[in-house]
Amino acid sequence: MVAPTLGHTFSIFRSAGPDALGLGPGKDHPMRLARKPLALLFTGATGLASLLTLFEVSAPGLSYWALLPALLWLALAIIWSALLGEGARGRAPWMFVPLVLVLGTVLLVTVDAPLHMRFALSESSLERYARSVRDDDDGGDQWRGLYQVGYTEKIPGGAQFMVTSFTWGWKSYGFAYIPDRVPGPNEVWYEHFKGPWYIWTDGP
């Protein structure tokens, strides 16, 4: 179903002509973007892809939902290449807007900003929850801060809980709160995140 959709989208952009995309003569002002529906659509789609990507990487591990922004980025890349293939006529000032969105997204993902920001906004709720976990508590799907917490387990020196499941590689990811000790070298399923917090990986 993806190929027909991309082909149909591409045909719309091709048939709309340079004027609809803000590429025609005299279309040299960036603010004309708002008057060009398809140019605005392309920029909006780029913004949506950026938001989906930032949300996906704001939790440890990549879920299968990462396929959605990946397909959207692929479609946008095809359209972008087609526009650049038009030569000088295929370049317009409005194109710097989606380019800035792409570069900004790459920068934020590279420095793990979405993960750290989402966790910072949720840390107090997650810590209260971790401290309240009992030995017989197996958790359940419930929201703690901005994360939906799943399986929960009491462990020596703290607690751990899942926040991402059904990921690539058949692994599940979560956070471990271990304030009373440092995980040993054999506990390779823990990766230090910040303070008493660790990224917990479960799976093959």
C-alpha cells in the first residue's frame, strides 16, 4: 500500500506545477509559503515527521512504531529529490524551512535531548513510583509522568520497570532506580543514565 500512496503524492506535486509549490517566476519571498498549499503541505509533513521522530526517541529503545516516521521520511526524501531535480526552477526560498526542521531534528536526536527532556519532566513521578514498589508488585499499564509504565519488579537496592516493549531486536526497555548500590560488572542489562537511574534492557 505504500508504493501507490507515494506515487499518488508524487504525481500531485508534479502536476501542480511550479506556481503551486512556490517555484515560479517572482516567487522569491519566503513568506509566500503560506500562500502555496502544496509547499505548506510539504513543510507541514516535514514538521509532523520531526515530531513523530522526537517522540519515538524520547523513550529508551526503538519500538515498531518507528516504522511510521521512517516511511514518512522516505516519502519526503523522494519528493525533495524530485524538486531538486527540477534544477534552478526546483529551488525556492521556502525550502529552507523544512531543511531547518530536518537539521534541528538530527541535532536533537544526536544529543539525546528528547529522552533527557521527557525523563526530566517525569523524574519526580517515576521516583515516587519506584520507591513505592513492593516485593509482590508486578505493575501494570499506567502513566507515571510522561511514560506509560508496564511490567514492574522489585530488585535489590531499588526497582525496575518497563516503558518500551515490542522493539526491534525483540527487546524491552525501561528504567531501573537503584539508589542504594552500584550494579556489578556482570549486570550488563543495566546502563547508567543519570544519578541513581539506569536504562534497563530485557531480552535476547
